[in-house]
Amino acid sequence: MNALADDITLREDQMRLGLWMFLATVTMLFAAFTSAYIVRRSGSDWRHVALPPILWLNTLVLGASSVTLEIASRAGLERRWRAAGGGFAAALVLGFGFLAGQIGAWRQMVAEGVYLPSSPHSSFFYMMTGAHALHVVAALAVLLWSAAATWSAGRDVRAWDAQVGLCRTFWHYLGGVWVFLFALVSLY
Amino acid sequence: MSTHVLGGPPRSPHNVGPAPVEHEPGFIRRYVFSTDHKIIGIQYILTGLVMAIAGAALATLIRLQLGWPEHHWLWLSRLLPVGMPSGVMTPEFYLAVVTMHGTIMVFFFVSFVLVSGFGNYLVPLQVGARDMAFPFLNMLSYWIALLSAVTMLASFLVEGGAAAAGWTAYPPLSAVAAAVPGSQMGQTVWLLSMALFIASFTMSGLNIVATVFSVRAPGLSMMRLPLTVWSYFIASILGLLAFPPLTAAAVMLLLDRHFGTSFFLPSGLIIANKVLPNTGGSPLLWQHLFWFLGHPEVYVLILPALGIACDILPAFTRKPVFGYRISVWCLVAVGCLSMIVWGHHMFVSGMSPFSGEYFSLVTLTITVPMTIFGVNMLASLWGAKLQLTTAMLFSLGVIALFGSGGLGGLFLGNATADMQLHDTYFVVGHFHMMIGGVTLLATFGAIYFWFPKMFGRMMNETLGKLHFWFTFAPFFLIFFMQHFLGLQGAPRRYYAFTAFDYLQKTRGQNLVISIAAMVLISGQFLFLVNFVWSLFRGHRAAANPWHATTLEWTVASPPPHGNFDAVPVVQRWAYEYGVQTIDGDFAVQTVPSVSA
């Protein structure tokens, strides 16, 4: 392996390590929200609010975007760039769809008179889904960055794969966080 | 796909190879918006020193008030017409001053100078890297940190003045604007500034961990790293894991303050003769979240101080540090244990006795690795002919304060004793000796030791030694005496003790403490003069003026952009003293061993 290739490998390793450390901090953030939720849940004024059914659809949309991202990634590795580009486009549309769906859910709740301070449950719901949505916005930027690399000409498959690897990790991670949060606010 | 294993064997020479040929950057890119870890480190250090002056000014106000509680400081009334209208401080302003003193010293002085400043400067040099793993992120980290510092200082200027709920920002005081003037916009600005600080500190910590993991020079295995690097490594991991819960808590507090939620505000709270509409919130929830950060944070600050002292000691004992491997494992053990001891700050919060027992037990457990580390530092002095340079004096001061302050920790870690001592000056004395004194002395030790490397000039030793004695002696006196104030029942955060009969006899002690504080603060002018004078007029420094062994001493003083002309290949551990080489009684880490 020549020096240049070694440097590229090092950079990829560093980026991967950096991403995982960042995800560790995000995990700690949501762990703190969760622990606060569990503590506050024991308060005598806790009242569960009805969550809008659109959240189920949003969950499916986010799951589908993860699947399309995987399909795009595999297509790219097999150098089927049209399919990869299409997969990324679909993942992006679904990702933005999730975000729009979340905004829709908040609007529905507001329309029903359930606001941020209405109950501890609604406070946690708005806060945690809001924090998650902010991370999704950041992840969409990363997704867009990888999609642009897929759509552009003259790709280096190895570098592309490393970049997409970061994007996949971030995106699937946030999918996992969403499933956890949704289960928490629905079931507990 | 990658074939590298992070944290595994050090990189091959290719990865840390000669600096690529780059065109010379202009002044702005080189010294202002620089991505060079050395410049960023110096930027952090200088910013932190400016913040220290602000923190010291606030300490002066505190001591003027406590030493002379009824004196009218007319010249101060002109300077601070709101806080000291007749020359005597108002209680509300005292709370704001105490809050900002703690906040600035913990987050904007020690964290800036010792952790981010020296961490940035030393880690890449000591691991033999050209720069941090993510140089741009590093630059971003500094500028966000600067923004957070400016924001924090600006909070004095907003309506109601600066935050006044203590550096721990306990609700309800911090959550209700009507509670105290500082709980108006000042507290909001405090939270925003902290959010910026946490973002910046996270970037910095992430960089340090990635750098230690991924760009160590060939031959530099983890067990050859200097203890300074180990301490930054552990402290950075702690910071990464402990700060996010404070972010979560800050978000919740902001929502409580401005959007009517009740995360921390309980039912039936009456403030300014009004019953608040909040229901069911738990102020204790904030305490748990805050101290989940707060306790690891003290180790984030103190571990680098200990690591630095361990690297300075052998240069002036001319023998290796004692028990290197055990010290490393102690750092790891302390790092792990520090995440599970936070409840010892809350023994009086009404927690279950079983929880109290648990937190006592783990707190006393953490003293074991800390004590071993301290004993290793002491043992490193055994049989050595000490060279009492300024840096060495400060390192010896670190050991002295670590031992004395640590002893107080044994009392506070025990729930039964803490019930009596909680929120008294015993606590103030203890933590000032530990995260105040140990870190302050280590910071000065580090500056005197690495100043020649940073600026290519030596600091004046006579002024330095004077500075040491004008720092160490009053510092020790102040905070040793505060332990006894605490034992007499003097509560912390009170702006005057004049109204309490049982504390009348402590007025003399407070006066002595205040006079010592003025001596301490005056002594710092010796440092400032020395620092500025040496920058321009100090003797030129050689590459390795202390005959030390770690990698930063193998390059010129100051090191060039890119640090190393050729890849350093590490042959030895970091403390090869007491051996004969052509250089003298030491071998830098790149000198091949005889058997090799």
C-alpha cells in the first residue's frame, strides 16, 4: 500500500471514529432525556396525551428511507450508479417526508389543544421529538452530501463507499433512536 | 476497505510522514483563524488567562465583602452603581458575583487553559503528530469557545444582571425570573453560553481522543505515552460522556423558564407572593442531571493537572516517575468510577439512606486509585536530588494541595459527615484546594515548563519563584482556614455573617482570609509581568532546555508549522531518566535503546 492510500485509510478511520464518538455524545443526550422522563413519570400530575396516528406512518417512512439508503449503497458498490442515484433520491425524499410528517404530528397536537406545557408527557414529547428532528436535519445534510457525491461524475468507489458508510451509520442510528423514543412515549 | 484498527498498533511512518509542502499562510490564517493546534492552544491559553483576570476580579469583590462586610467602598460604588450603590454590596449582586466567579473559573479559566489550551498544544506534539486529527473542527471549537466566553461576560450587562443561582444553577432559583434579579435574562444568557461552551468542549474532546487513537508516531504504544497524554485522553472521554446530560438539563431549564413547562418546578411554589402555575416538577431532577456532569467534570479538570505534574517532576528529579503502569490504570479506574459517584453532592437532598450508602461507598472507593496516584507522585521524589525550578515548585505544590485537599474529600464523601458539612465553608475550602488549587498550580507549572517551547524564550526564574511563594502560601492559608470556618458552621453563599451571633467569632478569620486573598491576587502581577517581559526579552530557549524526554523536546522552540521535519520513531517509554547517553543523564523517546 502506498503512502497516499495509507493516508486516505487513516482519514477514513478518523472520520469513522469521530462519528462514533459524536454518536456516543448523542446517545448520552437522549439517555439523559430518557432518565428524566422516567423520573418525571412518577409525578402525581403525569397525564398521558393522545399521540397522533401519523407517527406510525412517519416511522414507516423513516424505515423505508433506511432501506432505500441500503439499496443505494449496495448498488453503488456494484457500480450501478443510476440505481444508486435513484436510491439516494428516494432516501432523501423519504427523509424529508419524515420531517414533514413530524411537523404534521406537532400541528395535529396543537390543533387538538395539546401544547408544550399542557402536561409533562406532552412536554417530553415535543422536546424529545424536537431534539431528534434537529439531529435528522443534520443527518439530511450528510445524506445530501453523499447523494451529491453519487450523482456527480468521476467517483472513486472506495472514497465514495467510505463517505456513504458514515452517512449510513448516522442515518440508521437516528432511525434506531426514533424507534426507541416512539416506543418510550407510546408505551411508558 | 480499511485495514487499520483504531487504538491498535501505532501508525506506520507513512501516516505521520513529512509535512506536505504547503504555501506559507498569511497572518490571518496563521495567527487568527489558524488550524494549527499550537496556535489554537495558545489562543485558548491567552483567552483563559483573560477570563482568569475577570474571575479574580470577582473573587476580589467577594473577599472585600466578606472581610469588611459593612465598609463603604465608595470608589466601587462609582464603578458598580447597581451592585454596590452605597459602596456596600447588595445581597443579590453578591450572589451574581459568586455565581460568575465559579462559572468563569471552572469553565472559562481552568477548562480553557489547562484542558483545551495545553491539551491542544501538547497532545499532538507528545504523540508525534503533525496536528490534531480534525484541525478545522479544532479551529471551530476555539471560536465557539470564545463566543461562549464573550456571551458569559455580556450577561453582566443584561436586565437584572448576571445569573445568580450559583455555578450549579439549581432550580427553582434558576428557573423563575422573579426569584432574584439574576434569574431574569442573566440566567438565560448563562444557559446559552453554557450550551456554546459544551458544543466547543465536545469538539475539543473528540479531537483529543481521535488524535491519541489514530495518529501516534510509530513505536509509540499506549504504554509509552506520557502521563499528560493519558490524562487528557481519559479526561476527554469523560467530557464527551458527561456533558450531554447537562445539555439535556439546560434545554429543560430553558423550557421551564420561557415556555411554561414543569420539568423542575414543583406544585405550589410561591415566589414574590404569587403561586406559580407549575405542577409536579422535581428540582432534584436538575441536581441529578447537573451532578452527573458535575462530578466527572472535576476529574476532567484535575486529571490533566496531575498528568502535567507527573511530566514535570522527572525533569527535575532526574529519575523516572514511580509506578507508571499503576498510575495509568489509576487514571482509567478514576475515569470509570467518576461516572457513578455524583450523588455524593446530594446527601442532604432527602435521598434514600441506601442510595446514600451506595454513593458513600463508591466515593470512598474512588479515593483508592487517587491515593495510589498521589503516593506514586510522592514516591517519584524519593531519593532524588530535587532541582527546585519554578515549574518544579509548582508541581510540588500540586502534590501538597492534592494531599491536603484530598483529605477533606474523605469527610465529604462520607454521608454521615457530609450531613454536617454540606453547604459550609468546609466544602468551599475542599473544592478550591482540589479543582481550584491543584489545577491552578498545575496551570502555572505547565506555563513555566512549556513557555520556552511555546515562545522560544525562557521565563525569569527569580520572578517565577517569587510568584510561586506569593501564590502557594496565601492560597494554602485561605482554603485551609476555610475548612475550619466550615467546621464552625459558616454557611457558603451568604453575603455577610454579621447577623449571626454564633459566627461573630469568625469575623477575624474572614479578615485574615481576605488579606491573604489580596496578597494572592497581588502576587499574580508578578506572573503577568514575567509573562509579558519574557515574551519579548526572555533568554532564547534551546530545543530542550530542561533535558526532558518526551517528543515535543525533539523539535525546535517554538516548533515549526507541522511540528516534525521527519517522522519521529519512538524507541522508548516517556521517562528514560538516569541513563547515560551522549545527551546526558536522559534519553529522549526517539533515541534507540542500546539493545536495539
